[in-house]
Amino acid sequence: MSEQIERLQVGIVGASGYGGVQLVRLLQDHPAIEIAYLGGDSSAGKNFADLYPHLAHVVNLPIEPIDVVTIASRCQVVFLALPNGLACELAPQLLAKGCSILDLSADYRFSDLDIYSQWYKIPRTDRETAAMAVYGLPELYRAKLANAKIVGCPGCYPTASLLALSPLLKQGLIDTNTAIIDAKSGTSGGGRQAKTHLLLAEADNNFTAYSVAGHRHTPEIEQICSDLASHEVKVQFTPHLIPMVRGILSTVYATIRDPGLVTEDLIVIYKAFYRSSPFVRILDGGVYPQTKWAAGTNLCYIGVEVDPRTGRVIVMSAIDNLIKGQAGQAIQCLNAMMGWDETLGLPQMSFYP
Amino acid sequence: MSEQIERLQVGIVGASGYGGVQLVRLLQDHPAIEIAYLGGDSSAGKNFADLYPHLAHVVNLPIEPIDVVTIASRCQVVFLALPNGLACELAPQLLAKGCSILDLSADYRFSDLDIYSQWYKIPRTDRETAAMAVYGLPELYRAKLANAKIVGCPGCYPTASLLALSPLLKQGLIDTNTAIIDAKSGTSGGGRQAKTHLLLAEADNNFTAYSVAGHRHTPEIEQICSDLASHEVKVQFTPHLIPMVRGILSTVYATIRDPGLVTEDLIVIYKAFYRSSPFVRILDGGVYPQTKWAAGTNLCYIGVEVDPRTGRVIVMSAIDNLIKGQAGQAIQCLNAMMGWDETLGLPQMSFYP
Amino acid sequence: MSEQIERLQVGIVGASGYGGVQLVRLLQDHPAIEIAYLGGDSSAGKNFADLYPHLAHVVNLPIEPIDVVTIASRCQVVFLALPNGLACELAPQLLAKGCSILDLSADYRFSDLDIYSQWYKIPRTDRETAAMAVYGLPELYRAKLANAKIVGCPGCYPTASLLALSPLLKQGLIDTNTAIIDAKSGTSGGGRQAKTHLLLAEADNNFTAYSVAGHRHTPEIEQICSDLASHEVKVQFTPHLIPMVRGILSTVYATIRDPGLVTEDLIVIYKAFYRSSPFVRILDGGVYPQTKWAAGTNLCYIGVEVDPRTGRVIVMSAIDNLIKGQAGQAIQCLNAMMGWDETLGLPQMSFYP
Amino acid sequence: MSEQIERLQVGIVGASGYGGVQLVRLLQDHPAIEIAYLGGDSSAGKNFADLYPHLAHVVNLPIEPIDVVTIASRCQVVFLALPNGLACELAPQLLAKGCSILDLSADYRFSDLDIYSQWYKIPRTDRETAAMAVYGLPELYRAKLANAKIVGCPGCYPTASLLALSPLLKQGLIDTNTAIIDAKSGTSGGGRQAKTHLLLAEADNNFTAYSVAGHRHTPEIEQICSDLASHEVKVQFTPHLIPMVRGILSTVYATIRDPGLVTEDLIVIYKAFYRSSPFVRILDGGVYPQTKWAAGTNLCYIGVEVDPRTGRVIVMSAIDNLIKGQAGQAIQCLNAMMGWDETLGLPQMSFYP
């Protein structure tokens, strides 16, 4: 890409966490983007390289206080990588000043704000802004993203789970009330804040479920499932913590409505469904995704198996929770918004091993 | 225990693998047992301490060739820790010579040998011996074990899964055809043979399912489930590989028949069911088992949660795959056979962290 | 041990951290000890099982506020497992009331309190108490421990390093100013307080040195080295963080004074030096210690190699940093103080793998 | 880079191992190169995607038998990623047919083939070819690489160690016979062949030294050190295995000749020495390299500390053993050979965490 082409000026609010550092890392290599602003709260005043010394040779930017006027004066697009409940205060102001928004928190993922407030215990008054927001899963909402001014990027668990379930729901292939999502995530999903249970000494060589029957990604998954199925869907969702850094594997179970369907049929259906989705890779029969394959990339690997003994389909999906499950997906959404190739600037090959 | 009491003389055939080293380690500390023989095939002629130098100061025994006459002349009880298909050749001979047998392989777990042969591709002619064998899960078959001469010790996945499911099946609390077992194991379950996919470089920071809809522990689980439910039960069983050494977590899903049951009801039922089982610990509501809690012990921790939104119960069980899932359980069975306290010589407190 | 024998009543102050949980775990199994008191500061009022649910079936004790009168009324011996600078306030009071003290912090490790104050930035006024304290490395100070009322238990790095160096220093075999200790520790050495750099997401698949040329264990190591060599010794000490939970490996380098010495000579010397030390295992030539061998035990494995090309000896020592490097060693010291067998109640066989 | 420019046609012999997959991954993204041939021995006949399914969407190449005529007919440059002792048979033939060679094995690293034969137990007859070979560490031999036809790429340990030591040796700052290299590597350095001690179950949560005083990288390091110092240098080199996948940290000790030198002086010297080396990053005082910073990149991070108490300098260097320590460095060498920008196609930002 020639030097003369003007790069899109973008800002990142919440640059110090894992979402922030992924965005900085990926946008730094994006051929059509220039980072014009990094903002933070507790980290304001520091240099980004103080927090991540290994990037000092490529990123020489200060973390500035979060100021809407400053941001809007420099940025056409703003990524918000903040704890839940902060984006909904910033976004309306930034939109009013002409910025486009990609929000990585839960704030703009819900079409029904009452459900958001019920699960997140945060009251909301920005209904007008929320109504404009598009759910940032390009594989499902590519067309809407093309005209979006504000995008609520999905959580890491919903991304993996919805990509596994969507073809089944869209085609009406399963008994929807049988859907069970047994999901497993590396500990980086818990962020960079120090928490005892995420210490290596606690989490390594350990495996456990958490938030059983009550995780906040449940209503988010159900909203999109219901949209796809065109009727209300309830899913069982159980997250687990894997003793590793990056990656999510979702193992999804559902009873097939047509007992005649075999594994190969479903692989054909999945491949067709994701034909225009360069980041979704449907695996051959008998091959199951490994999280390591996706690490460091924006890819989602999907394996499908029908069990004729039980009449169920088992779908497994693997992503990098911090890329396709977070920062990479936000950039993919931006690519879609700008009309660029969806893969622009996004890694497609994992380092292995 | 006074020095004068005569210790039971036991042998271990297959002492070089992980099953063997666990047995040696545990039996060495058992107050009523003395190891009288270690046998192996490829490792015969070596000293045990050549394979496990860290035990040289406590175990000074050679690994001898596998010879039935020698074994029977020295041992009252024999542990067989061999690949599938070898115990069924040795056991009849050892029984004939008066030895009692604890087999850690799959050979004596099946009441129907045709099912064994179908899943393991090994023909069988020892029907009489197999008919004598008791399934070595003391929590379910304690009474039968008291009179057993040969015990087929359960696999690691069946142990964790059956302890989670048994109260539900026995009491008829669930719709049995909805049972799904999403199980996860550390890589030591794959044994000490060098295999590429179990290399640290491959398996670390990686998570994947395997043998989906086809793992050989499925018929073993179904046999016991059917026995408990008094009708044929089919389960969905999916194993996964966790990037860690030891431990299994089984997450079990099933639809409850009585929609009025709540979490606390089930905890009461579970506690009652396992009242006489010192190694099963039912956790309080909202507490979920962690594999690290069980590491190095013969314990099984169980957490229970009813999801009123979906009408399902989610049961999680955690064990050490090499102790309660293998060597420790065999010793627990032996304790039951001998009429000793079931906990004799078995660790009940994990080192943490 | 018969029930009639009266068990020694002990207390643990600072029961909530990793030092505390190891002590509880080990003392619970010790045949001559009963835990009579658990104390804590921020955790006071909780039950021990709230912090460590996996021990609920064996430990049913509250964590009480730290009160000297209460402690002394119940306990003959008190373990202090507190941050540096707190034991030196409690110990004089407890001693005055007749308690014996085993301190796991740095407070009573130094014969020269000025060096302590210089490195730890904590002023000291308890010179009389400090003068009574014995350095709690039984392999070197067994005789003194027999009469000790207060013991300053060594840090984890000094334990591993000193056991590797002592025979060389005591026998005058090396040029002392060439001693370099390149030490590596699992992250549990950093304790249970949540710190960002000890998160699994940061520390896993990562390896780094820290406190280079300035770690506070340096003067502690030098004090004992100087004592052994009978002249002032300066060592180079560099700690590193290993991406794992437990264990320390110290790799020690020094130039040999007599160029004719070979590996086997030194192994003989080491075996003789540690002849009466049941927890130190000198390995055969060409065998090097692995931290996993020591995990969960109070053992120290030592490997020795002379490099005739360079005239140096390389000594490697492996311990479990939380047992021989902390809680186990404190109990070993207590055994020595009480005139009991030094190994009483202390594990000598690692679970492997 | 425009489509019209002709890409350099390269082949990879030994494509199935970790060296091979890194090369494929990196070359696939290199803007001036096209992979024209993949060769293997035991893997010949398979597709590359059979071995590495996660790359199936970008690499659709068969692994072909190793045939010199075929290779030379298609490739201008050939990477040899084979076990030691095979390149020295292939390279003379390929050179004769006009190919340039980048060898990743030990075969062409030695200026004195007798030393090679002594340490590797492999006789050699290709003295003429070996005499042409340039040691592939661009930071030291950039000029020679510009005209090289055959390059012996350094091992992973030598790369990390030499980059840490070179400024000290070149400037005569240290007493060379005091140099000690305590090096630590992730287990991927052991390759993809299944070996018991590299199993996750064995190597995880474990740390050990190996090949103490006898590792084959010692003479390779000494050869280059001697070249830099202009006199014969002997070093102490001790490798250790870290329980993680990728990365090497070398901790290097040496006594400084001028006792007045302080840390900041050396940092200035190091920065000057590596001024033209874009992949070497000298860290500020008090900042020490972490292997995770380098993972997935061709970078080497170096931290320097002078200890005024002991008169030593401690230098720490971190690299990704499979990139800067293997495949990336080979590509960097090729860039130098071709007169391209040394950084072309090579990653400079790690994904973090």
C-alpha cells in the first residue's frame, strides 16, 4: 500500500489491558490504519512501552487521559476496551462528535437493554445509541456492519459458541432446547488485573468450571441464537478455566431433528454456510480443532461429528480468545465497516508449536 | 500397626508405567502390605530405581520377567497394570494358583465380553474368569468386593463420570437419555509411552477433544449406568485433553424429571448416597470442584447445580486420574476385599498449590 | 503411636498463605503433633476451610485474631508464617510466655541485624532475642537446634543453594570467590497475594531473571557460606522464575582448587558429608536432579559434575520450595528440637508424574 | 511488492519437523519468496497439510522424496532442516547444481571439521564445501553473508549466548576464562520426535539441567568466541529444560577487567555494538528480558547488569528458539545474502500474553 494513501486515524481507549495490547499489536501492522491516540485511566501519563517494554521499538506513544474532545479531534474511529458500564457513557458523546465506535465490552451487544441491566446490574439511559449498535460478528451480520456507526463486539465465549451453532439454528437442523455449550477458556480471558485464582500457582495444573448456570454470556448467546432460529432459544452454557494462556474451545451438543443426517452432510452444510467467511475453517470428518491451531490468529476452526448412537451432533470450535474472541474481531468489523477486504491486517497462520 | 503383624505379600505386573509407579509409591506407604514382586516385559532386568531414580532411597527392587509360577510363589495378591488384552491371559493362571487379582486394564470391566471384543478388537475365551470379576468401584460395589477374587478396576473417565451420575440414576431423578458427559483429562492418562501428540511442545497451551462419539470408555460407562438405572442407558461421552499432568474433571448434564427439585435438594441426596464413602466429598452449593484439590489423593470432589431456566442438573466431579482413577482405587478395592478400613494407606489431603 | 501419648500442641500464625497451608497439611499428618491454634490478620474470623475448601473434611478450625495471650495459653510451639518484620514483634512476647518459636520469615535468619536492616529496610530492637535464634538448616546446625528456643528457618533459595555448596566450603575445595549460584524457582515462591507478573497469563510460557545482583537472599547465603568457610565469602546469586508451581533448582558453579579431583571423588565427599542427613540424596554420576522428583517431599536431590576442561565443579540441587524450602524444613527443625526422628511426619516420596 | 516482481524460488528439505513448519509459516508470508518444493524422508508422499492441518487453507503442497535433480530444477535456494550428518551429503551436490544453501543442522557451523567429528561422531569428507560455509549469525558475519553460497545457521543456544557475549569479547572487556553460560530452553528445542522425557506428563512442572559439561553446542560457542576475542576461549555451558514450549534465556556471567565499568557504560557499549542490528534490542538498566517478549519473533532482547560487589557482569538474552534460534535466523541470513532488507518477512512484535 503506497505511502500516499491516507491511513485511517484510530484511537484506543483502555490501552493497558490485554484487549488494548492486542489492538495496538494488530493495528500497528494494519496497512490502512494509523494509531492516533491511546487512552487510559489509571495508566494515563505512562508510556505504552512502560507497560509493554517488548514493544518499545515499534510503539512510542503516551497513554493519555480519556478526553472526548481530544479523541474526536484526532480519531475517525475509536476502539473502546474498557470494563463494562463505561462505554455506554463515552460512546454517545463520541458518536455525537462524528467518531465511529467499536466497543469491546458488553455494553452494546444487547438489543434489549433490560436484559443487559438485569445481568450486569448497570442501569442504562442510552437507548437511542444502543438501538443503532450492530452485533459485531461479521460472519452473521456482515451486511449490517457495512453501514454501522457503532458496533458491539461479541464476547470471546459467544464468538466461539455462535460460530459453532449458527448453521444448525439457521437451517433448523436441531431441537433448539437441547443445545448445550460446554466451553473452556485460557486464563487470559480474565484480563490483566491481578486476581488470586488466576495466579499461575493456583490456575496451573488445575481445571474447574465456574459461573455454572449463571454466566453473563448466556443471554448474549441466547439473543443471537433466537435471532437465527426466529424463535426464542434457551441454551445451557458452562464455562471452564483451562490451565493455559490463550484459546477457547467450545464443545456444543444438540439433538438432530432429522435422524438421517450424517457427519459428512453437516460438513457440507457448514462449508456452504461459511463459504464467504475467510476466517472460519471447517475441518474434514474425524479431524477436531485444537486451540493451538488458532493461537495468534483471527481464525475459527470447526469440527463436526454426528453420533448415530445418540442422535446428537457434536460441534467443536476453537478460537484465540484475545484475537477472534476480542481484538481481531473488532478489526474485522472495522474492515467490514470500511468496505475493505475483511482479512486486511489480520493474521491467518498460527505459529506452531 | 505393630511390626509383628504379617504384611500381605503383593506383586505388581507392569511396574514401569504410570500405573506401576503409583502402585509402588502408594503400597510402599501402606501399613499392611509388602511389595514382594515387580514384573515387566521390556523393562525386565532393570532395577525399578533405574526407571524412577527419585525413589531409589525407598525402593530397591528389580523388575523381573513375568512368570506365573514365580509370582504365585511369592504373592497373595497381584496387581496387573498392563496394556489391554494381556491381563486376560495371565489372570486365569494366577487365579488357578490361588492369587487374588486386581486388574487395572479394561479386560475385566465388562459383564458382556462381546461388547469388550467389539470395542477393543480383542477376542476372548476366558468367560468363566470374566464372570467372576467384580467392577472395582467401591462406592457402588462395596459388598461384592468383600468376596471378590478378581476385580476389574474402572478406567479414569468412568470413575469420575459414574460417581457424578450414580445418585441421579439410582434414584431415577433424570431422563436417562439426556445424559451428556463432557470429560477433560490431564495428559498423564495417555501413559508413559512416547507419543507425538502428548509431547509438551504439542500438548501444552493446547486443548482439544478426541475420540468424539467413539471412545472406548463409553460402553463401560453405559454398562454401569444401565445397572444402576435397571434399564438400558445410552450416554454421550466426549473426552478432551487438558494441558496439564494429572486430573480429570467430568461435567455431566441431564434433564431432571421433577422440575421442582433445586440445588440444595440434590446436595442432600448426594450426601446421603455417599454417606459411607469416605473418598467422595460433596461440595456446598455454589462451590465447584477443582482438579488440583484432588491431585495426589484418592478423593473425588463433586459439585451439583440445578439450572431452573433449563430444567437441567449439572454435576461436576474431580479426581486424580492416576490415583482415584487408577492405582489408588485398586488399593481401595483391595482394602475392601481384605475387610480393612477402606482408607488404609490412601492419601486424603492434596498438596496445595 | 498410641493414642495415649500426649501430642505437642502447636499454633500457626499466618495460616492463610502458602506457608500456612503447607504447615496445616503436614502437621495434620504428623503423629506427635496437634494443631491447637490458627491465627491470621486479614483472614481472622473465617474458617480455614473457607480459604481451602478441599481440606474441609480434615481441618475444621477457625482462623483467630493474633493474640499473644491466647496463643501462649494453648500452644507449646508456634510457627510464624508472616511477612518480614512481624515475627520480630511477636517472637519476644511469645518466648517470654514460654513458647518455642519457628519463624518462616527472614527476621531471625541473621546473626548481624544491621545486615538485615540494610537489606530489608526494617529497623530492629530485639537484639537479645535475635542472638538466641538458630539458623534452621538441620543438615548444618543439627546440634544447635537440639537446644533452640527460637529458630529462623531459611528461605527457599538459601536452602537449595547452601545444601549444594556446603561440602565444598566446609572442606575448602573451591576458590570461594568464584561461586556463582544460578537459581530457578516456581512461582509459588511469590506467595498467594495477587500480583500481575505472577498471573498464569503472564508467567506461563515465560522465563526471566529478577533482582539480578540485588536479591535479599544473597546476604543470608553469604552469612552461612562465611560461617562454613571460616572466612568472608561473597557469592553471585541470580534468581529466575520458572513457569511452574513448585520447585527450585540451583545450579552452582565454582572453580576447584585441586585440579586432580574428578566427579566421583566429589560424589564420595558429598555422600560422606550428608551421611546423617536423611533428606539429602546424592545422585550417581551423570544423573542430575529434577525438581519434579522433590515435589511434595522434604527431600533435596543433589547432582555433581566436575568439568575437567574448565576446572570447575557444577553442583545442582532440587527441592520443593514450599516443603524443604519452607514448611517441611520448619517441621524438620521442630523434630530436631524435640529430639524426635528428623523424618517424623515428613513425606519422602514424590508423586510422579 | 508488486505481483510482477519475480519471487525467489526456494525449497525446504525436512519440512515435517519444527524447523520445517517454521520455515513454511515464515516463507509463506515473505514478500519476495515462493516455496517451490517441500521434501522429506519418512513423510514423503503425504501432504504438508496432513501433518499440520491448521495450515491447510494456506499451504497446499505435497512432501516429495528428496531428489537433488528435482530440487535443483525448481529452486534457487534450498533450506536444509535435517538431522545432523545429512546436510553434508546433500549440500555439495546441490551447490554443484547451482543452488544456494542454508543449513539448519550442525554440519556447516564448524571451521574445523575435526572438532565437528569429535563431538558429533560423524566422519566428514566435504572439506571444500565446509570451507566455503559462512556462520549464519548476521549480527556478527553480515558482510561475509553477502557473498555466501552456503550458510551454516547457528544452533539456538549459540545464538542466544553469542549475542549476549559478543560485545564483551570483541571489546576485550572481560576475563574470557571466567565466562559461564547458564542457558534454559523450552522443550520444542528437542524437536517433534516422540521422546519420553519430553512428554508433557514428564516435562511439565519440572526443571532440570542436562548434558552438563558436555553439550555439543559448547565447541560451536567457543569457536565464535575465540574468533571474536582473537584468542582461544573456553566457556562453561550448561543447558536446562524449561517446562514451556518456546524460548531460550541465557544468563551469562563474566568477570570484568576494568572494575570501574558500571551498568550504564555497558548498556551504551551494547547499543553501539548492535546499532545496525534491527533484531537485537538492548534493554534499559534494571529491565531484564523475558522469553515471552521474543516468542513468535526474530528478536533478541538483551539485559545487562554489573554487580559492583563481585566485579562481574551478568548478561541475559532472550530469543524464540525456533525463530531467531532457527528458522527466522536462516531467513535473515537469506535476506543478507540477497541484499534485501534484513528484516524482510520476519516478525518483530510478539503476541502478548
